Amino acid sequence: MEQEHAFSYELLSNWKELPVVDQVLVERAYEAMESAYAPYSNFKVGTAVKLDNDSIVTGSNQENSAYPSGLCAERVALFHAGANYPKQAVQTMCIVAKGDLIPINKMLSPCGACRQVMLETENRQNHKVRIIIVNQDSRTLVLKSVIDLLPFGFSAGE
């Protein structure tokens, strides 16, 4: 059986074009980014996750000299949400970053491990997670589902 995956997204020139509720999420991600511990890469990442009870959980990347013992902002936020709000579904996730690791004009994107964790979250809750990625130049990518970041992700149930 042949199946197709159609990648869909919305690209905005600035995150301030988002609805106010999403702008709040972006602002919280930027606040979280400032608590990043990134002395090795000098690349700070912040994530804000909105749950279906309207709580917002944040995370920032935490590096470690014993690489790969650190953890990305996306996983920090999702694991915190899962541990502290196990009955709440993730509705929207926002990711922001700053630093020279990625050129300012290049679109930001989560690493493969984070994409897999994000997909597992979506699959586990059986509900799509909307993704907002704000680039360093303020361009903003909005995706309706994690599947648009990882269409052929690993799933133990399939």
C-alpha cells in the first residue's frame, strides 16, 4: 500500500504576527532561553509548552562537559510536563534560540532526538502537537503536527 505525506506549514515574517495567545508562548520561550546553560556551544535554546489546561511549562538546554550528558530544551520541557502534568495533553510547543551555531538567516530546527521525543508525545496522547519555531531573524514557522518534522519516526506500536 502506497501512502503519501504532505508536508504543510505556515511561514510568517515575524512572530508578532501570531495570535496573542501564541505571542505569550513565544515570550515564555525567550524567558526560558535566558536560563540555558550553554558554555560549550554558546547556543541557547528555550522552549515553552502549552498544555490543555492552559498551563505553560518551559525548558532550556543544559549542556555538560561529559557530552552527551546534557539535554536539549525541547526534551527538558516535555519531560517536565510528562512528570508533573501526566494527565494533560501538550497543545502547542514553541522553540526559540540564539547563538552562532546556526546562521541567523537559516531556519532553526529541533535535533533528531528531540523530534523523536516530540513525536512520541504526540503519539502517546493521540493528539497533534502544534509547533512554533521562531528563527533568530524572527521568521516563524508554524506546523500543525510533529509528523511534519519527522514523517517516518520510530514507533514501537507499528
